[in-house]
Amino acid sequence: MISRITAGALAASALIALCSSLPTGPVAACNRMDGCIHDAQLENYGMMHDGRMSEAMRSGAENVEAFRSTGTMASQPEQPRPKPRRPPAAASGR
């Protein structure tokens, strides 16, 4: 009986050791108490204040304008206007 308990404990510890040696993915990349949202906020704040964000917005606007000027925008068929719905019938108090 004791030998089975010892063997089970040894197998469990071997399994735990094996699992802890496996490579972890991005799930364990941020395990700080305050989370990683502060990193994203600081990056956004930095981009706003050093001009990278306005540069990216200008670049994006230029790309949109270039796309529109080439005439490659697909023509979209006009969609029919939805018919007005009738008001729901009054509920009967049966």
C-alpha cells in the first residue's frame, strides 16, 4: 500500500516537473500584478507625444486618398430602403 502511494507521489512529481519544463506561450508573457495594459498605454502615450501617431495618421490618410484616386473602389449597389413596420397589435387582456 505504501509503495503504491510512494509510486503515485513520484509519478505526480515527475509529471509536474515535465510540465514545468515545457515552453510557455504568450499566455505567460505578462504575469505582473498590474498587467500589461500599462505597457500599451505608455506606448500610445509615447506615440502621441513624439509625433509617431500623427505621422501614421497622415500616412494612412495618404493611402486612403491614393486608393480612392485610382478608381479601384468597387461600386456598391444601392440598397432599397426598408419598409416601415406596423406598430405591434395591442395585447388582449384575456
